Amino acid sequence: MRLLRRKSGLSGIAAALLAATLTSTAGLVGTASAAPSTPSALPVVTVFATGFNNPRGLRFGPDGNLYVAEGGVGGAISTAGPPPLCQQAAGVGPYTGSFDGARISKVDTAGHRTTFASGFPSSQTAIMGGLTSGVADVDFIDGTMYALIAGAGCSHGLNGTFNGVARVDSFGNWTMIANLSQFQMAHPVAHPNPGDFEPDGTWYSMVAVRGALYAVEPNHGEVDRIGTDGSISRVVDMSAIYGHIVPTAIAYHGNFYVGNLNTFDPIGPLASKVYKITPSGQARIDTDGVALVTGLVFDQRGRMYVLELGTDPTTFNPFTGQIVRVDPSGRKQVIVSNANAPALFFPTGMTFGPDGNLYVSSGGFGLPPILPEGLGTVLKVDITD
């Protein structure tokens, strides 16, 4: 896949293949850190489950099963055409999609995939092979699943729909409870990027903390709080502090931690960062010297695991994804790469399982959709130390 040289944020997952440009460098502090080292013994990586179409965020539920959000299969419906127009990302779109092409899969302890919830909107860009977005992430509050929807809205080709959060019951029935498209339009960020601005947003990841959900939107550059009653409030406008840095993955470990893709042209590799954000919205750089962050988790020893889409934004080889472990001291080690996980293809999500091992979405984009079983996989990383 070639890298387009243009200004962009995260148009669905498409911006992982498009160049982003900072609109501001205010607040950039911290110093460059050493490149990650490689431990002498690498974890064993195996394929845990198959059959996903654009797998994204994933989480183990209270029943012990793994639930995988899927971008889905896209579609041919479009809102492009004569005015009034709602598709503003002309360099990425026009988007096309379907009203029911995305789903959430359930994977049992033996690795068998079944469809848990379906009928979610799914949309694709018109560029780079039709990169697809649908359900971006899932998490649980008091045993109830909530899903982050990223493929909906008029700007994504699906008039009459909106991006937001859905509540999913134990039978897979779902109801939208929060309209994030409407919230973003009513509460614009300080420094949106006009080159690829998408009114409905391109939500990427979500985490449940103390009875509420916290979601990251990369195209506008914000972290928002969503209550189970559907209320929405902004935690931090990252564009106001750092400019158009394309924040992606979020984790919670006493404070929030948010990774980003950063600018792609012409900064070179290892230019992404992990930001520490307090619940009140104070942000600072926590870890630098990482690349194209698409996942973040912490283990019980306080070590942070950073999932990297690839190591060099100037090439975007699909088999250069990595997992970097960061000790509390700041030491970084590459524990998963092509050396022990040759099947790691554009990874887009990561979670810890109840067994203490890591589970990673692979083939999150870049693979053609196939029904009913897709080509995406979930990999298991055996963490033994």
C-alpha cells in the first residue's frame, strides 16, 4: 500500500495511511527517549480466532467470552451528489456504506466465533481500497455491553444515522443512547483540520471507568465522557493543546493514557506519543519514541503495552506492527514483532484476557470483506513474565 501525501486526520482507519499535519505545537514538552530494545526471550504468539471483517477494539465480558468490534463490510449507499452536501472529506471520500454491515462477534474460550450483535452501520472510504469503519470498540458497565459506533452519519454516506454509543443487551439487541455526531457539531474543537474534516467524526476507542464511558475521536482530536443516561461532556480538547495530532487509543491506569498517530510527513519513525490525561482534562506527554499507536493496556505490575500499527509511516509495510512494553521506569522493549508474530497484519486493538495474556486484533483494515467469515484474526500473546 502506498502512502498518500496529503493533510489528514483519522478518516475511519484510513488516516493510518494518510499524512497528518500539526496545526499547532503548543504544549509539546518532554525529551526524546531511546528506541525500544528487544528482550532475549520473546512471547509465543498464536492465532486464537478467525473470521472477522475489519476487527477493531476487543474486550472480555463478564461471561469470560471475548467480544470483538468489527468495522464490517461497507456498502454502496452514498450521500454524495448535488447540494446540500454533507461529505466534507473530499480527499478521502466520497464515503459509501450500508445501514447494517457491521457487527460484534463473540469468541468462546476455544476460539470459536459467532455473531453476537449485528445490523450496525458500516461505511468505507473511496480511497486506498475502501477502508471500512463500523463498530469501533466495546466495553462493559455493570455487566452491560456498550458499543462505540464510528461508521454512521451523513458524512459517511448514511443519511439519517449518527455516530454514538449503543447499549447492547444479553441477546444482542441494541439501542443508541448517545448521539456523538450531534455533540461534535454543537461543540466544535479549537483546531479542526479543514483538509479532511468529517462532521460526524471517526471514533476509535473507548474505556469504561467508574460507571461512565470515555471515548477518543481522532479526526477532531478530543476525549469525551458518555454517561449511561446518554449525557455527553468533553474531558479534553487535545487539538487546543497539541494541534492535529490524531489521538487514537485510550486506557485507564489511575489517569487516562491516550496514544496517537501523529504527523506522517515528513517526521519519520518513532514520532508518536502516549499522553497522560487527568480526569479533569490536564494533559502532558508521558511516553515518546513510539510509532503509530492503535492500542494501549496496562498489566497488574503497572507496565504499559503499546500496540503499533507499523514502525515507519513512510513505508506502511503491513507486517511491521509491534507491541512495545514500557516499564514504569520508562524502559521500552519490543515483545511482539514480525520475529515472533509474522501474522500481525495492521493491528488495531488490544486487551488483556482473564488468563493474563494479550489478545490483539489483526487485519483491522487492508483486507477485502468476505461474508459470512472475514479474513481478520485475533492473536493471543502468551505473557509469561
